[in-house]
Amino acid sequence: MNRPNDTRRRRGLRWGRPFEVFAEAMFMGFLAIALALPLVTLVAAIHASVRHLRRAMDDERPGVRDYVDAFRECVLHSWRLSLALGTLLTVGVVIDLPLLAREASTPSVAVVGIIIALAWLSALITTVRMSAQWRPGDHWNDLGELVVLSSLHPRAIIVAGTALVATVMVGILLPVGLSLFGVTLLAAALEVRSAPRPAELPPTATTNGETRA
């Protein structure tokens, strides 16, 4: 009987799975960055990559077709938002890089550069979390509200921390920083597992006698 061998084989697969998912995350990070370059595909690229990683963690073995379907479905609902966010992030980089390069000149320049960098990082983190948590039928306004309200959740903080490390590493060693973006996507995939849905938001405002969630 080969039951002991089968058991050892299953254990080997189980122990090797985290490394396989981590390698997949590195690849998804580069793929998401490449697909997001047209700007209008920013949200869809992040969404499809996070969805791919989430399914990989669930041992569903997602394929290229699954990724393409998720990307195509999301881009139809997000291209305007992607264009706005992508333009904002691009402008932030163009403005901030010269300021940070001259940060030693005057303290005021350094302060402005740091403030813009923090605002840029916040926008990036929000974009990643919103893209990761989107599902067909979700409204972006409700999803943005959910992301803001859950910013102090432990898993949201992990997403923010990995994004911060990746951003810093881009300025030190570009290939390492870009690959670490995959870790941010992996953290976002883990957050999606426990994230509340927009319908679970508490009432926050009343307009014309109607309560908006």
C-alpha cells in the first residue's frame, strides 16, 4: 500500500503551497503594473490580479482565461475611475520627484515633498483596496466609503504597510520595489476574505428623508 507515500506527498504540496503563492504574487505584481500603464486599466489590472491570488490561495488553480474574464468585466465598470486615479497618481509622481530630489535645499521644500508623497501613498493604498474589494454590482462611492471606514482594520494596515515598503524600495532599488508590489496585492487578497460588503455599512447620512448606507 502506498498510503504513507501519498501522505508525505500531500504534506509536501501543503508546505510548498505558500512559496508557490508568493512567487505567483511577485508575477502578479509585475503583470498588474504592466497592464495598468494605459491608466484606464489601472483598477481592472489590480482587481484581476488580486482575484487571481485569492483563488490561488483557495487552491482553485485559476488560469489565464479566468484572469482575462475578471479584467474585462472590471474594466467596463471602472475605466473612468481608473483614468482619474491614474492621472492623479501620475501627476503626483511628476510633481513630487523633483521636490524630493531637492529636499536638502530648504526645509520648506522637504516638508512639501513629504506631504505630497504621503498623499500619493494614501491614494495608492485606497486604489488597491477599492480595486481588490470590487464585485459586479458594487457602486464605487459606497466601496470608497467602506474602504475609508475600515482603514484601521489590522489587515488594512498590513496592506498600507506593504505599500509603504514597496514605495520606499522603488526609490532605492527599482526591481525590488516593483516586485514588492505583488506583496501588497497579496495582502489585499487576504483582506478581501474578511472585508465587509458595502451593504454592511452602518447608516451614515440622511438625504430627503432617506437613509444612505
